[in-house]
Amino acid sequence: MHGRGGNTVRDLRTGSRATVLRGLYFDGPLSRQELGARTGLSAGSVSNVTGELLADGLIEECGSVGSDGGRPRTMLRVAAGRARLVGVDVGETQVRVALFDLARTELAARDLPLSDRGRDAGHVVELILAGLADVLERTGTAPETVLGVGVGVPGIVDQGAPGADGRGIVVHGQAVGWDAVPLGRLLRAGTALPLFVDNGAKTLGQAEMWFGAGRGARHAVVALVGSGVGACVIADGARYRGASSSAGEWGHTKVHVGGRRCRCGARGCLEAYVGAEALVERWGAAPPGDEKAGLAALLAAAEAGDPAAVGLLDEAAEYLGAGIADLVNLFNPERIVIGGWAGLLLGPRLLPGIRAAATGYALRFPYEHALIVLGSLGPEAVALGAATLPLSDFLDSGGRLPDRSHLTDAGA
Amino acid sequence: MHGRGGNTVRDLRTGSRATVLRGLYFDGPLSRQELGARTGLSAGSVSNVTGELLADGLIEECGSVGSDGGRPRTMLRVAAGRARLVGVDVGETQVRVALFDLARTELAARDLPLSDRGRDAGHVVELILAGLADVLERTGTAPETVLGVGVGVPGIVDQGAPGADGRGIVVHGQAVGWDAVPLGRLLRAGTALPLFVDNGAKTLGQAEMWFGAGRGARHAVVALVGSGVGACVIADGARYRGASSSAGEWGHTKVHVGGRRCRCGARGCLEAYVGAEALVERWGAAPPGDEKAGLAALLAAAEAGDPAAVGLLDEAAEYLGAGIADLVNLFNPERIVIGGWAGLLLGPRLLPGIRAAATGYALRFPYEHALIVLGSLGPEAVALGAATLPLSDFLDSGGRLPDRSHLTDAGA
DNA sequence: AGCCGTCGTCTCACGCCGTGAAGTAAGCCG
DNA sequence: CGGCTTACTTCACGGCGTGAGACGACGGCT
């Protein structure tokens, strides 16, 4: 019940700045005129706010467009070069660190393969910090122009106390053997940049929502099918986190009580029927070790008419449809985006079957309002999605550049 | 992207009034001092705002409490008699219309049994309007003191265009044969009072959240087990509605793909395993027609050791636990409240089994943060929950009494 | 070429807000 | 009865968005 997020008149300006900035960021160059119509602000206020943002260098004018008979409208856009973002994808085999400008152009990236110490958190932190230093140095990026470092990791992320400089962030990654790893504290020891950590599937979902197949939807679920299965829930335009930021664990939804055993220990999880690991294991006839090749082989066999492969995939489509029907019934989204590397690989073949199953399993009314589509970004967008974490903070704050005068002593 | 809910400085005052009013409503009598600490407002603003509210008659002073050595603090509370609320419960056998004051004291109520035309929407509307007129007249309530009429109905409620005076509200009640019934328009023809309609299960959930076992939780799911099965999802303190207000249809979640056929037409729905209708039907050895008696008989048989009854209930607990595990995984709530008449009847016996099953089926991390409890209000709270719909609107608007100068011509 | 109408943008007086400091009320203790 | 403590009120101040009017900057018309 505290605070309500701003009591004073100055908070109004923060809000207006945020609205204007978001409008320009997501809906391209806009004139002050259009900005007023879109934000509900009066022409005077738009002039005021844009003036401030221009003075801060956060936006810039870019040409003008004639308007029949009248004064041409000056277009405004976000100044792409004003600040930079770092996105980190902690995968199962490598760590990827990417540097973006505000227009999400990738300025530099660095892939660092995990050694055999792969599951050791200390090792991962070393790689992240090394990659971070590398991309900053190669591009000559001053630390104070970096809005923050977003990190997508496997497992559940407990955000800890807010405003605690990220130090309270703890990761529970059962799949990679991370048990309550204090990632925030570990990273904070090596960099003074603002830190943001979230589940990798969730950052990928965020990327699809902002720049991919989810664009424009206020209520959506991004269903992520990879080795395992996860989901990213967007409620009313914002990520739904739940009480301890672990909402959206769709893969361990029960679709068959008493059914197949899942790697999480329970029986009948969705993941045990449609996750790539489970599919490849059940298919059997594939070289072990390389899951992607295994899934591709399964798909090829099905295309060639192998009845076992066809059956397996048909069953996966059925279960996926049932799982999606659950999402439709529970969340009533306007869009369901199927992503993840396995989802994108299988999607073109499975989609008709998924839609058919979901039609039968979901309630008619919510299903009629939901669109099931494939993701459009590909799994490499995890780093981009991670970079949206500091970006989101930046936009919500109305373009407040973080004060980091303490940067000198800690280095980057 | 429109509006952001208030740009001008005057909206700040609306927000402050709402915060103060909510504080007083939910946390009993409070001094101006405490109000300031709780809301984050400065002492000056609290004085200002409470002065306004006092002048409007919305709050009142109620005694004072000594404070060691200093001026005693004057306590403030919401003026219970300043306005009234109507809650309507459209059940399967009767319509209940209840009139409350702001302190949720029931001033009058009227039960109107459905005739054999029970499933006819026109008949239901007649009963609602008759009950409404009756409770208003018996208590001598002037229509302009009524904040609004909240109606809880079976089925999915499409809220239509907002701000359209409720005229756009349409109900899809497949269980009672309502197909796109324009309930808003039908009711509007008979009363000029503000109208609010929502699913009955959702209004019951709202009541549990505000006054029952859900009090204080910001993220919760109220699981409602009756003849069918539903749920009410509270995300960040507010009902989660989804894109077309049908979120929370938990009963038709798939717990056993290819399993029992459900009355919705699909197979393997949770409702087909744990709903009272399904349980009684499978039990068989009960007088048909009276579901509640049937369920009580099943329960009694199980208590007496009848193995078939025990098996049925154990299975129900297993499935309920699995369904709740799904809710825990997907929504990551801090509390799960089990309500509904069947849920409350079976709860004491089933709860240990439910908890055991959920422990096994849910992921450890979110499950550790979730508490599974029984509801504390009973199924008759549907009308109370319905009355919270106009109340919620009233509180959120900072106590703006609706302007209804047009009331004279339309009557109540 | 000059003028006019059109439309985008800027400027500014106004009413309102919350803050924080100073002032006031209302009880206690000695 | 006076001093002390605590709750509340008053008020000057900086700041906000609005809406009306002023000010450009262009196309088209004469």
C-alpha cells in the first residue's frame, strides 16, 4: 500500500517523460503533434517535455514532413547513440555478451565457451566480466554511457530486495546445479554498472514482445520450447512475475497425472512430452549428445514418413495444444507466441496440429480471442532480451541517466 | 498507450484521496498521523485530504487515543452510512439481492427462487429488478445514495466498451444456456443505478481476498470448487482479467490428456475429476437431483470406510493437488485459497492429501513461497463479493459519488 | 512576386498540487 | 500553573499541465 509510485507534482513530469520516450521508442519517429494525440498530453506539455528531452540529448529531430498547406511537422526520434546497453546470455554451452545502442543495433559481441567447469557459478561470472570488459574496450565505450547490464540465466531468479544495487539477486538453477547462487553479489564485485538479472526464457519472451511476434499485444504468453519448456507471461503490457518472480513455469504443468516421469522428479509434466530432451530420448534413433541434431533427425524421419516419428510428433502437437489450451483458459491472452529453438524448428510442422488440439481443449470464448503464432526472432535473441531489462528501466524512469559518479574506483 | 490514467495535477489529488480512503477502509480507524506514515503523504497533505473527505461526509472522526505526554490522536474511519451497495448473486436455483452499507453490514436481503423459466435471461432480469426495488423500498434507501449494483453470474462476462454505462456487458453462460446475453442492456432498461457484472466465482474470490482467507496477499489464487471448478486470480493486488475478462478458467485445465470427458465437451479437464457434479455422478450411490446431499453422502461413506468412496476422494485430492501445483507453477502466488461449497465441504478431509500431492507436483521454489488454505467465508459470500464491485470503483475514484441527476426520470 | 489560409509549434497566465517549516492545539508531568 | 511532548494546521514555495493566443513556415492562389 505504500507510496503509490509518486505523490508529488514532479512525478507527473517523470511520468510524462516516460510516456513520450516510450512513444518515440516503440512507434518510430513521431512529430510533436502526433505525440500529443498519442499520449493525451496537451500541445504545450509536449513542447515542454520534448524540449527537456532534446536538451538532455535523449531525443533528436530528424527531418520534417509536409502537411498539406500548413507548417511541416518536425519528426523526433530517440537518439540512438546517447547511451548503450549490455545483454548477456548465459547458455548451456557458452556465455554471450553483446553491446547494443539504444536503437538495438549490435555494436559488438563476444562468445565465450564454457569450459568443463561449466556449471561452476564463479567460472560463469569470470566469463561474463571478461566479455563485458572486452566489448566495452573494443568499442571504446565509456562506462558512464552504459545504462546497465542485463543477464539472462537458466533457472528461477529471486530478485531480492529492490533498489539494493542488484546485490540481493539470487539464482536457483536446478537444471545447471545452481542452488541459491548469489549472482548479484558475485557480479557486483567485478563491475559498478547497474545490474539486471532474469530467467533467459523470460528475456527471450520480452524480446519477442517488444520487437518480434508479440508486438502490440497487451496480454500475451510467449511459450518457449527448447530442451525444456517455459513461458513468459505478459499481463497488461508488463511481465507478470508473481510473488517471488517465478511465474510462468509452464513446463511443469501437469497434462497427464500419473504419466511420464519428468526430469524435475514429478510425473506427467508437459515438458516430459514436448521438450526436446524428452522427444529425442524417446525417439532413440539419434546420435546422443547433440540434442539439436537429434531433433532435426526426428523431424526428417517424420517428413520421410517414419510412422514412429510421425506418431511422436503428432503426440507432441496434441500435448502442446493441450498445454496452450491451459494457457488460454487461465490467462486469456490475445496472443500466444511459440518460440524457443525447438519450438521454431518444429513449429511449421506442428502448428496445424497444435491449433486443432487447442481448439478442442480450450474454452470457445477465450480461444476465439487468442491468436497462436510462431516467434519471429530466433533463440539468439536472449541477449537482446536481456538488454531490454536496463532499457525498460531507462524508459520507465523517463530517461533518467543513472548517477554513477562512484564508477571511478570500481572500474568496469 | 493512451492516457496513462491521469496527466494533470488534479489527478494527484484523486489518487491521494483514493489512497487515504483505501487505508481507512481496509485498516480500520487510523489517526491522521498513522495515515501519513502508511500512505507516504506529508502531514500537510493528509490534513488537506482528510479535510476534504470529512467535508464530503465520506469519513468521520471516532474518538481519540492518548499518546504518552502529547496531544491525543483523533481517529478517523469511513462513514459507514454515507452510501450503500447492492450485491446480487444469480445462482442456479435462486437470485439473491442484498443491500449493504459501506461497512458491509447487510441491511436487507431478498431471495427469489427461479421458476421453471429459470434459464431464461428475461426471467432472471425481472427477479433482479424486483429484488432490487424491494430491498431499496424496505430500507427507505434513496437511489442516489446507492453507489451501484454488483451482479455475480455464472459464465464468462464480457465487459464490453468501458464507460458505456454497463450497456455493453454481455454474458456467455454455457452452463445455464446463456449465449451472448446482453445483461447490461437488459438491466439498464429497468434501473438507472451504476451496473457492475462479473462471474460469480470471481466475486466470491474478491470477497475472500478483501475480507476472508486471502486478506493481505498481493498475489493469490482463489480456487473455487463447486458443481464446476473455477478460479479467481489476484495479481499484484488486483483481479487479473486477461484480454477479454475470462482469465482464471481453471476448471478446464487439462490434467489428463485423453482422460474423462467433461461437460464442456473436451477430455481430461480438472473439473471432470474434482467437480461436485462429476464426483457425485461417479459415486452413483446417491439420490439424484440434489448434488449437495450426494456429495455429503459420498463424504459420509468415506468417513465410514467405504473403499470406493475413499478411493474416489483420494483421487480427487490427487487431481486437486496437481491442479493447484499448476496454479503455483504458473502464477507463483503467495497464497492459494480453496473455496466454493464443495471445496469447503471436502476441504477438511482432502487438505492433507491435496498438500501432499501439490508438494510432489509443484516446483520446489514457488511451492515454498505458497500457502494453501481453506476459504473462510462460505458460498453465500457471492452477493457480498458482488457488492465489492461498485465499492472497488468507489474507492479507486477517491470517493467520487457518481453523478446521477438523471435518476428522477428512470426510477430505481 | 506577393498575399493568404493552414497548420505545427511555442509562450504564458492560471489554477492546482504536495512539501516542509513554522505555528497552534491539546493533552501529560511536575 | 508552566513546561514538555505530541498531533495537527497553516502557509509560502516550486512545480505541473492546460488552454488560449502568438508565432513560424509552408502551399496555393492571384
